[in-house]
Amino acid sequence: MNRSEKALVVLLRLGGILLLTAVIPAVMPFAWMKDIHRFLGMGELPEGPIVGYLTRSLSALYAYHGALVYFVSLDVRRYLSVVKCLAVLSILFGLGMLVLDFLVAMPPLWILGEGPAIALLGGVLLWLAGRI
């Protein structure tokens, strides 16, 4: 295993573990979500079935994605085409989130931290995958 492959495995595993933590908000009490929303300076989190559904299902989807990312890290040579696909999709998703965060007026640190970080991670993953 060369250095690029080792770095790719570490990055995928760290990313997968980070994404897997999204299972926590998928099951946390809604009152905690409201407190976090208020703490972030975004006002009151509205109540209603669609809000609960979207917050929990999105968190579950992030955790699901984390499980997939971690799984492909277990054999990056075998799943190299999947890793490259995930990397390209991460770049596109990150750019899309940057635009979305701006359009819905997320806080400035959120705008600068979410989309660009995801796109940068995708770029690094793609670069490392290309060196294997």
C-alpha cells in the first residue's frame, strides 16, 4: 500500500465516521434540535410533521452515506471506481451546497464552511484516488 492509498483510506474512514455521527440527530429529542437551532442564532425551529421528517431523514441519509464511505475504505483498490465517483459527486454536492446555503441565507461561517469543505474533500479524494 503506497502513501496515497494509506492517506485515501484514512481520509475516507475519518469522513465516514464523521458522517455516521449524523445518526445522533436522527434520534435525538426534538427539543434538543430546537435548542441547537436557537443556539446557532437561527431563531425558533418550527414544529410540524414535515420539519421533523426532513431533519431526521436528512440526518439518517448522512449517516447512511457515512456507512458507505467507510465501507469502500475497507478495500479502496476494489472500489476505486466508486471512490472516484463519490469524489466527483462530493465536489458537485459541495458547490451545490455553497449556492444553496447562500440562497437560503445561512450564517456566513456556515456558508464558508460547509460547501467549500465538502468540495475540497472531494478534490483531495479524487487526487489521491488518481495516484493509486
